[in-house]
Amino acid sequence: MQEFASKKMPTGISSLDPILDGGVPPGSVILFLGDLGAGSNEFVFSSMVNLLDAQKSGALQEKLVPKEIRYITFTRMKDDIRQEIIHSLHVDNVSQLVDSIQFDDLSELYFDSSIVPDEWYSHSDILTRMQKRSGHENVLVQLANVINTVPPQSLLILDSVTDIATQSDTPGSWSNLTGFLRGLQRISKQRKITCFLLLSQGIIEFAKERELADIADAVMLFKWEESTGSRRQRVMYFEKFRGVMPHLEERDLVKFAVRISTTSGFEVSNIRVVI
């Protein structure tokens, strides 16, 4: 078991990593599929901050830790995400920890194909924007260029696949997206880059949602469920996890109750046994 665990990359969620025998296989492409506000963003924020905090303190010296944490956004600004993380987690030196995250903002290319006025999203001059458009550069091309600069054994977050998927409404653009993600799945294995892909549930067609789930190595579902007293409870499911699911199902560890706090961030609080 120790040999198995030594090959894992920790998620940084202290209540979950022991259940996963140390973390996730490096190079895993994990789809975070969730209801709005059900915890997928909080998982990612907690994971990044906790990993950086543990690295700084030396707690992960013998673990397979990310060489770099790369956060790629298509519509949101770096400062917006940075402030959301800082306000969500009351951790010592959280501002300095967040500054260690490498952000890439691809919003100019994303909005270039929309009706959004240039001055709302771009600080580039008109000539620069026209050169980009004339070169037929699109978001997926630039995304590939960015991923090529990510060091091996890193953690990569795409925020969010929902943004790209909603623009891929023609058969050709959809096949480009799915082909790209299949390619990402291959290069992630080769370079041991663990990928978190955020996708809001119920936004795109169900069949397309299932196709993206099929491409990923793992699918983590974040949902709201009614609990006692008509209170809503966040729950997390492992819908699939290649190479890990047998170990979870063997011990009936597939569905979890979740809580989110400002001090600990995302936590697995009570394990739900699958019957």
C-alpha cells in the first residue's frame, strides 16, 4: 500500500487524501461536475492553498507535490479569482500563497469572437487585436500554447470548461473541443500534469456533458441534497476514477457529505456508505 501511495499527488484536502491512499495518480484529468454553489470551486481553492501552505512548511517533502500550480481562466480576471480565494479562506499568509499561483488569462481571445465591446475586456490596441484575428488564433490554440509551457508534474486548473463548451455549439467546434480534451488527456499522462476541469452541471446538453465525462479519467460530482429538517446538504460523488475506483468501492467509499468553512476550506465531514 505504501508503494501505491508514494505514486500519488496529494489533493491538499486533508480529510480526503487518506481515503485516496495519499492522493490522485499524477497525470489524471479530473472533471469537476457540479451544481451551482455545491463545492467544486471551494475544492479547487482549498486544494491549491493547502498544497502551497504544506509545501512552504515542508510537510510534503516526501510527497509527489506539484512543481507549479497553473490556473487558466477564459472569462474571469486574475484579481477577481485572487480576491475570491483570499476572502474564502482564513489561512495564515493566504495572500502570499495565492501569489505563488501562476495565472493565465485568455479572456481577450474568448471575447474576441463575441459581441462584447472591445473596451470591456481588452487593454490591447486595435492593431494588436486585428493581428490576432487575422491569424485565426483561437482560444484552443492559445490554450495549447499555454499548456506547453506548464512544467511536468504540475497541477493545472481550467476555469472553466463551461465557458468553452457553451461557445462550441456547432458540430465542428464541438469536435475541436472534444479532440483537444482527448489530446490533453494524453499529454497529461506523458508529462504527469494533473488537471482539474471545472464544468457546471445542466448548462450544456446532457449528451455533450456525458461525452466530456467519458473523456476524463475521473468525474467528481458536487450536488445539493435534502437532509433532515428540510436543510440542504452538499455531497460529493466519485462517478468514476480510473485506477482508483476499485479501491474506493472495495471499502464502500464513493459518496461523501461535505462541509465548507473559512478556516479549513473544503472538508469531507461524514462518509456516506453506498448500499
